[in-house]
Amino acid sequence: MYLYIKALHIIFVVTWFAGLFYMVRIFIYNREAQDKAEPERTILQNQFTVMLKRLWFGITWPSCILTIIFGTWLVIFLGAIPTWLQIKLGFVVGLLLYQLSLHAIYRQQRKNIFKYSSQQLRVWNEVATIFLIAIVILVEVQTALSIVWGLTGLTLFALLLMLAIRIYKRTRKE
């Protein structure tokens, strides 16, 4: 039974992250559509509104909830919560806060309020990547991971992502 629950947990983690990654991409496209002339702007905005709602409430939130349900079930099977899992759960809480921030952006865009540039949204999109890497590494290496080396590696990866975003922005302008 444990392995089936673990498999379902992993499946919903994957669909949850897919939803988070794609959601911000649609935010970016929707923001960039605001710079288009009519009627293209309205056509794109209407399409993105439908896509956002279906993705958010049809895939992302249900996957989040099912991930938490199956993850909790796995923790119950374990009985004790080892240190690596406590740290992982901290990252999961951070990921939930990230999702709530996306929900706020979703609600703003539904009202045609665009507080963030497409560049800012691109940077914000990479936050999910950092959570994904941190969580997967913690699960796979567990107690073999030194906290200092893990945080150092995660910080370096985040800095590399930011550098890649800046390089992408420059090449896009040219």
C-alpha cells in the first residue's frame, strides 16, 4: 500500500509543478498581450482568462491538495519525522506560500490589473524551480546532505538562474 501512495504522491507533485510553471508562463503572455493593439489584445486576453481558470482550478489546486493528502499519508506511514523531512516540509510550506502569491496575481489579472512586468514574472517563475530542486535533492540524498553544502548549492543555482534570465533579456532585446 505504501508504494501506491508514494506513486500517487509523486504523480500529483509532478502535475502540481507543471501547473505552477505553466501558470506563470500564461501570466507573462497575458501581460505581454496588454501591449498589443485592439482587437488582438481583447482576443488574447479572453483566451488567456479561460486558460488561466482551467489550469488553476482544474489542475494546479487539485494537484496541490492531492499532493498534500498523499504526502501526509506517507508521513503517517513513517511514524517519526526525520530531520531531512522536516526541512523538506519547510520547503513545501514555502511552495504553498508561493502558490498563494500566484493566486493573488491570478485574481489581479482576472480584474485586468497588471502590477508586474513580464520580466518580473519571468524571475518569479524561477522560484518554483528552486523549490523543485531543493525538495527533490532533499528526498533523494536525505541524511547524506550537509545543510551547509545544500544551501550553498541552492544559492549558487539561484544566482545562475538570475544570470541566465539577464542574459535571456539582453538577447531578446537584440
